[in-house]
Amino acid sequence: MWNAGHNYNHAELEVVKELERELFKYNPGFRSMWHDDFEAYFRGTMNQERWERRERERSKELAEIQRKRMLEDFEYVRFRHELAVLEEQLFGDSNFSMKYNEWQKDWSQRREKWETDKLYQTAKDWGWELSKAAFQLYEKYKIIHLFRIGINASYVPAKIVFASSDTPFEEPINSLEDLSWNTSWIGYTLSATFANRSLESLLELKQGKSNINLNLEKFLRIGLGIRKELIDRLEKLHQLGLSRL
């Protein structure tokens, strides 16, 4: 798993938990699998055997839930029947390969969207360079803010990619809760959160006048620009979402 095999000390563990808590909050699949219990989820990320055992348990839980619904809920039975018919039509369709090619084309267009995104390009260069440098310096100086930067900075471009993997508000927006679970909203929110944590630790290093070989001014300047752009995009999404209510 993500954290399995790492022998973190207490301070490092708190940084990793801080990051994982944010990822867990916005992942309904993991929250459902672990019954909204972050501590249980986090222990699972630290132990592959525990995680795999929970996956098996969850599979049995879902099978039992489905069995009961098939016995008790006529509407659900009808839904399952309609779904089976739809799958048969789809996979038995002689045009399925053509539809698959259309999906591939759509994915290529989405990929091009974030690969040509100036914010993504800036964040990728900034995040990867900063994360690599921070981890290298952490091995030498053991300053926890370097570890925190290393953990968070690389997630900034990754979550911009996540935000770009969907078209904003393809589904109807009926409430502010719908807005909060929109893919683009979640991606930019997480990216901004991880950028902010990286900036917080960069400022701590600067104010502490740590004698380390890291261009703090450059990384702060670029990072602040990335955060500003992420906040601007969230504001535009917010206004777009409100206009769809």
C-alpha cells in the first residue's frame, strides 16, 4: 500500500496522516469501505495484509447487501434487470469497438487538456523539483518541514490532473453538496490544500533561517502564483456551479 513498509518516526507519521486524512475525506469509496473510520483506513495503508483482508470483508458485505436488496426491494431488482439488458446490448453491439475508440479519443482530448495547461506545467516543474530537493535535504538535516514539503508538493500537479479528468458539471447541480463532490472542484481543492501546506513549511524554513541549500525565495514565489491560480479556478467553478442551481 501507499505507506506500507515505511518505518516512520512519530513526527513523520503525523505528516503522512495529515495528508492521508485529506485524501480520505474526498474519497467516498474508501470512506465506505472503512465505514468512515479514518484511523482504521490509515492503519490499512500501513499494512498490506490488513488492507487486503478488509477488501475481502467489504466484498462479502456488498454481496450480502445486494442479496438482501434482491429479496426485499422490487425496484432494485428491476434496476439490476435493466442494467443486465443494457450490458448485453453494449457488449453484444457490433459497434462496441467503435464506441471504445470514441472513448479513447475522448480520453486523449482530456489528456491533452491538462498537458497543455500552463498551470499544470508550472505546478509539475515546481512540485517535482521541490519534492525531490526537500527529500534529499531531509535525509541530511532531518528538519520535519522538509519532509512535509516532500510529501505534499508532488500532489499539487497530480490533483490538477485529477481536476482535468472531467468536464465541470456534466451532471446536474441541485445543491451546494453536489458542487462539493464535483470532480474538478475536489481536484483543485486538494491541489490548493497541498500547495498551501508546502508554502507553510517553506515559510517556516525561511523564518527559521535554516542554513540549507534550497532556493526558498524562488519556490515561494512560484508556489504563491500556483496557489493564486488554483483559488481563481475554484472561484470560477463556484460561480459556475451557483449559476446551475
